[in-house]
Amino acid sequence: MLENFQLEAVKLMLLFNVFGSGLIFFSTYFLHNPKTRLCILGYICLGFSASTYAAPLAIVRKVIKTKSVEFMPFTLSVFLTIQAVMWFFYGLLKKDINIA
């Protein structure tokens, strides 16, 4: 069971890495307008950043369902929260809504 899960995780990781890298490469290589290129790249990065924070929500669902925090990695939660707060304030200071 665990080996099957690990194989699925590796497949998904490779898929997203290849897809994400390809999307970034093609959008930056074939778009000649720098403003459009930067805007599209920003939205791609925004999507991947949002998925970074959405991924632990599956663990939160399991914690709520089992009413046990044994599955919740404490360090991951703390550092994701710190990172989110830092990026939010950086975006506010730079007046960039995509970063915030």
C-alpha cells in the first residue's frame, strides 16, 4: 500500500514539475512583449504558490475527521504560516497585489 502511494506521489511530482517548468519556459520564451511575459509568469507563480498553501488542507481535513493532531506536522504548519505572513507584508509594502 505504501509503495503504491509513493509511486503515485512521484508520478504527480514529476507531472507537475514538467508541466510547470514547460509552462514557464514556453510563456517566457515565445512571448515577446516583456510586460505580458512578466504578467503571465506572475500568475503562474501565484498559482504554484497558492497550491503550496492549499496542499496541507488535506491533512487538516484528516485532523478534523479523526479529531487527532497526530497527523499534523507542527513544523510545516509553523513555517508555512510564517512564510505566508512575510510574503503578505512584503506585497503590501511593495504595493503588489499578486505578491500579497
